[in-house]
Amino acid sequence: MLKFYLLVATRLKIFFTLIFRNGVSLRPRIILFFPFLVQSSVWSSLVAWNEKRIYAKKIRSTPLPTDPVFIIGHWRTGSTFLHQIFQCDPHFTTPTLMQCTYPESYISARRSITLVMNFFLAEKRPMDNVRLGLNDPQEDEYVLFRMTGISPIEKLIFPRTSQYFLMDTRHLKLTDSQRIVWEKALIHFTKKLYMYTGRQIVFKNPFHSFRIPTLRELFPDALFIHIYRDPRIVIPSTKHMWTIVGNHNAMRKEWRPPEFDEILNGFDTLMNSVYTDLSALPQNKYIELRFEDLEQNPVPAVKSLYQHFGFEYSNAFETQLNTLLKRLSSYQKNRYEISKDEDKRICSRLEHHMKRGGYSY
């Protein structure tokens, strides 16, 4: 896996804004990769300028879809699997890895982007061995970060303290000026993707779990799917994920892997936020989906979800879904061992979530 991949292809202006705002530690691996990051930013800026020249007017005239679907929930809850399922349905579109890496140039520079990314791209994600393909679904948080430099990801890449970057959620609250820039970027990307595909969009982004009210304002007919999973799996898996992502991307020496209790507290904060914001929605605008049900009986779970929202469960979709399930049948998930003490701390600290999800403890 390419080091510092979260910064790769960030436009030059955004890249140096982040660098000057945060600073970097002059360590050998950072010095070694810095010229590569700069040249990737230069190239990304050039192809983005060209695409803007060609498509800016058409994107502006494209109506903003009011009905995207947002898959929310904590990290490591099976949201990628659900995103892959939606990609099987020809009625929907999902942002792809290519589109999220080069959000401002994936149309006009597709051929050259494909050559570059195929050269550097690993076959699987480093934290869980999920397949990485240019056309596989990806989280739109990387779009917003690359287009604006405004994202909690900044605190992961440029840590100022050794604290877990999601322990303090105040940096999720944007200033008025930041919000204007952030919303403009999300609207632009959404309109562009709709212009490009003509399909209803399904976003998957755990960070959106903190943004439900904002997303409702921007997209009045938006639908939300909250996917959840046993915290005894989610907590150690999240710790493993952020440890790997941070080790690959941190540009400052203050970075350290998150601690177990920090992940525990972050999980509690996110879930409480989701519960509060979903309770303000009409019941036909959201659904909560237990990952274990989706994993054990995917077809009935998907049919139930589709019925809830009134989506058409077509023969074309079912054919593609069965193909996906067959391909994933041999996939081996990571297994995590937690101590009796850690199990006790999870069940004690997250008792409310365990009961709500129907998990024995």
C-alpha cells in the first residue's frame, strides 16, 4: 500500500494549505515521499483545471438530487458490504475509488488516472483484505477532504497531540465560512456524479453519522441506513483499522495508535449522536440494520430494506447480488481476541447499545 495515500492527488492549493497550517515532522519516510506527494498534487491540479474548463457549466446546470441514500454508522460495522450490495443494483450508483481519489478530474482524465492508479494500487485494503478496485465503492469523505481540506481526517494525518483524533468531536463542528466551502464541495460532487451516471446515489461515510441534520437540510428527501454490529467486534476492529491508517498516513511525530478506551468512548459518542438525530426523522426516511442479520441472511435482509423504502427489487439486481455473494463466500474476516477485562469494559460502558442491538452480554 502506498504511504500517505490520503494526501495523494490533493490539489496543490489544498495540499500546501494543509502543510503550512499543520507542519510536518522531518522524518526519513516523510522526506522520501514528499516530492512524490507534491508532483501528484501538481498533476491533480492540472487535470482538475482541464475538467473544470470542459464541464463546469454543465455541472452547474445539473439539478441537485434531493434523494441520495446515506449509509451511516460506526466504522467496521459492515457498511462496505452494504455499499457493495447497492452497487449491484443498476438503479443506484456509488462513488468509486477512482472518483473519490480524483473527484475533480475522473471524467476527462479517466484513461490516464487508470494507468497511474493501477500502477500504485494495492489489490486489497491493508486493514481487512477487502478487494481494492478502481470501480469499487468508496467513502465520499475522501472527496470532501481532497476538495476542501476540511475533514476530521486532517487531525489523523496531522495530529497535534497523542490523543485519539475522534476523542474530541468539537472539530466536527464547522465555522460558517468552513460550512459554506464544505457544503459547496458536497453539492458539486453530488451534481457531478448524478450528471455522469443519471442514477440515485448511495453514499457510505461513517463521518456523516455526525452530520444528519446538515444532510437533511441539503437533501430534503434523503434516506438513511444505520448499520450496526456487536461492539465486541467493532471496538478491536476499529482500533486495528486506525492504527494501520495512521501508521501509513501520519505526517507528524505526535501520532500514536488509539487506545482501547478511546475507541470505546468514541463509539459511545457516535452512536448516541445517531440515535438522537434519527429519532427526529419520519420512520419512512430511515432504517436500522443489524449487520449479523445482513451477513447470515443477506437476500431476505436486503428485500426487507428495499420494501421499507419502496425500492424495486429487480431481477437484474438479484442476479448481480447473487454474483457478489458468491464472490465473497470465500472471504475470510479478521478475527480479534479481546481479554475478559476488555469484554467486561465493553459490556459495562456500552450496556445501552448492547441491549438496543439485541446482543447478549
